[in-house]
Amino acid sequence: MKKITNAPKLCSHPLAPLRYFIVLLSATLLTFTACKKDIRPDNIAGNKDVGQDIAQKNSNTVTLVVKLGESIQAAVNAVPDGASIRISPGTYYESVTVNKPGITLTGDGNVVLQNPGTASKGIIVLDGGDGFTLKHISIRNFAERAVDMTYVDGFLLSHITVTNNGEFGLFAEYCKNGTIEHCEGTGHSETGTFVGQSTNVNIVQNKMYGNVIGLEVENSSTIVMEKNQSFDNTVGIMCLLVPGRTVTQSANIVLAKNQVRDNNRINFSAPPEQESVLPSGLGILILGTDHTVIRDNHVTGNKFAGIATLSSLIMAQLAGIPEAYFAGINPNPDHLRVIGNQVKNNGYAPPANLPLPGADLLWDGSGTGNCWSKNLYIVSFPS
């Protein structure tokens, strides 16, 4: 998650005030029910693959080829809107900014974009860079983010490998109509792939490992996360709604056919980052998002919980943020559907300092209209 701006600093003992969850569990334990209709939630269809539309539109004759020793940034500056740039194999020591529409950057073979020294971001796509495409490139060792996109309408990130880029690998905020596919990310102290305050984004067939969070969707709607692999992170997949953002709702998120396993890495994010309070051992974590569908996923080997659905107010408890700060959002997950998942061998070593047990399926009792059906699991809480 991004930092919660203007929020109080972390308290010295962030796990002290936990009475909220004890009261919430006792009040709502008996409302744990099955779905009204035992059917798959296919009423929420997958997003249109707008990324592939962009690729087709930008598949014209190559305008410019960048050779090893030349500058990618110089090529972006030189070409007209809608141009395609092909990058020859090799390692390029620079940061690249795109602020014109329809630009396509495609690696030709083994292309690496390497931090030239103290650069914070690898590829920056600004407002005005609509219809951006990036394919077949590795980005390494930037201080904050590998790819940073803001206010981009229409994008495709495909076959990108991001390694050890500070906080984030692939980062998209205030974006819409995009696809992130066949990408790989490792070594990030916040998130391998982050989508925040965005709409209509497909996140498909990516592999994220060795991060604090593998894949994260924050305060976003109409998102499909399908056929991804997330393993050896602190948290495999997280979808959440938090306060302090321009966008105050998050709904219509589909998590389907993902492989989420063994996310037990020790949290290596440091205070005051909000991620630093996340406990290790979570497969899929849902915090406060509405109309979230979790179906046909395989979740195993996560020591705290396989699929955990909780109120966003847990962040208030863990990070020492007053609950009043959450007044601008509905923090509880409503109309959740957890259907047809294989969730086994999770919850075998939960954190000792939380009032929630380890389980394959874990719910804190918050929200309304939620249901669980046709899941294969061993332990749930409530039972």
C-alpha cells in the first residue's frame, strides 16, 4: 500500500488496542452463512483486454531502433506520438520518461534497464502518456520503483522483469483501462505489482515472489487478477480499502485461478511504512473491499491464513491509527463471495500477538452479505 498521508505516526506498541476485533467477533460470529444460491459468481465478467487493443493499434512499422550505446530517452524525445521504438539487446544505464501518447517500447532479446547511479525510478509514464506499451524488458536496482505510471488511460505491461527496485516493481495509480501480463517481480520492500485508485485493469499470469506483498490492489474497482503465481512473499495477494485517498471506494474485484503458496517471508519493510505492520504468512488478504469474488484459487502453505477477509480497521489496530481517521470510508468487506477454492495446509503457525487464530479460511465477522461455498479446506474460523 502507499503511505496513508497525514495519518498519525506508528505507536511504539502497535498491537496494544485490539478490543475492536474481540467485540466484533462475539457480535457477529453466528452470522457466518452459506451463499443464498450455490452458484459460481460469474455475473462479474472479466474486463475487456484493453491492453491487447493497445498493442494492436501500436503494431505499426517500427519508427526507430535504439542500438546499444544509444539513449532510449533520446529516442522517446525524437519520435512523434503513437510511435514504436525497438530496443536492441544490451544493458542501458538510464531512466526514461514518457509524456506523449501511444508510445511503444519493446525490447529485442535480452534488454536490461539498469539504474545509472542514484535514479529513483526506471520508466516514468506521466499524464499525457495514454496508450503506453512496454514489453520484453528487465528493470533493475532503481531506488524506489521500476515502472511508475500516473493518470494513464490505456496501457499494456507485458513480459517485464523487475528486480530490487526499492519499494515497488510495477506501480500504477489513477490509471484506467490497462493490462499487466506475464511479468515477474522480486525484491521489493512494499509490493511487486501495485494498482491504486484505478479502474478497469487486468492483472494476468504474472509471477511475484520475494517481496513484502506480491500483488496489491488499493482503493480500486473493476479489477481482474487471474492465473497469477504469488509465493515467498510476506503477503501473497492483498486487496484493500484505506482512508486518506482521493478514491474512497473499492469494489468489483475478481481473484480467480491464482496459485498462492508459502508466503512466509519475514516482513522486511521498515517503519514508518504501513506495510511494516503486516504479519507474515498470509495468502490472500481482503481488507474492506466490496463485491469481491475469490474463486477457483489454490492457496496452500501460508502459516497464518490461506484466505483472510477482515475489516480495514485492523490497520488502525496494527498501526496505531485512531479509528476516527477511517470515518471517510466503509471499512468492512460487504457482499464477498469465496467460492470453489482449494485452501489447505494454512494457519499452522499464526502470530502469537493477534486475537485471530490460524486457519485456511479466516473471517473477523465484519461486513454484510458475505458467503463461502464449495471450498475445499481443513480449518476455518468461525467454524
